[in-house]
Amino acid sequence: MCHSSPRTAKSLVRPFDHGFTLLEALVVLALLGVLVGMAVPAMSQLQARHRLQAQAEGFLDSLVLARSEALRRQLRISLCAQADGGRCDTDGQWEQGWLVFTDENDNGLLDAGEALIESHAALPAGMRLGATSTVKSYFSYGSEGRSVSANGAFMAGTWRFCQASASVGWQVVSNALGKPRIEKYTPPQCP
């Protein structure tokens, strides 16, 4: 029976068997470059979708805040599209941001003496936010936590968030009772 000593086995291993050649390393790097190049566009689109979803969830949070504040304070709380100077934009450019405030005179506008509860910044460049005509200029909750217009009728509407680089949009929908929800939608075209 022949036994080889550890020295003999070690001497059979050549020093070239312990690593990669330069050519092998370059091939691996080239393959990694191709894979990363393919993944970057998909990752950027995923990132855009998540940013859009975060903005829609922020709007949903503002609606929930307005509803809870209306119940807590027992007075009308409104949201409006924000214009320059922290005022309400009656044209309904919601993508400029939005305000949540006490609406003590029931007009859907932030007037002197009414408390500003929350101010949301404008959407990032490239994102759009459109609203249905029923909620174009403002949205209000009465003291009972139900959505209510200036004339006392119920309010319901949809705010749609979209971005040209994202194939999926998000919409926040408020029903006739004022209960908001968020859902995905496929925008036909994002202006």
C-alpha cells in the first residue's frame, strides 16, 4: 500500500491552479456589465413607480388627517390645491401641492384666521396629479366626518397620480361618505 505524504500531494499542485487568469476576469466583468446595463432601466422604472405611489399615499394620508381632524375639532376641515404664498388655487392645480386647514366659513378656501393643519409640497418634476371636476378646487369634511360641499351636498371624487416614465398610475378615490382609498390604475396617457 502506498501512502503519499502531504508534501508529495502538495508538490503536484501547480501555482497556476489557484486563481483566475486575466482573460477569465475580463469575461466575468463584461458579463456583469451587460447584466447591470439590462437591470438599470428596469430599476429606474421601479423606482419611479414607488415614488409615485409614495405621493399618492401622502395624499391619502392628508385625506385621513382631514377627516379625523373634522371629527376631533367638530368643524369643517378642507383640502385645496396649493398656490404660491400658501393660498388655495381655485384652478385646481393639485400637483403644486395641497393644504389641509380649518374651513370655518365653509367656502373651501384658506382665509385669514383659519388654522393651517398641513401643507404638502409640490410633486416632483414629471409627476402629474389630476382631479375629477367634483373635487377640482377643494374637498371638505364636515363635523360628522362625512364629505360635504359648501352647499351641504355630499362630495365624491378621484385624484389621479401619473408619470410619463411609469406604466402604472395611482388614484385616490373618496366615496360619497368621504371614505378614501388608494388603488392602481393604467393611465391612458400622462400629460
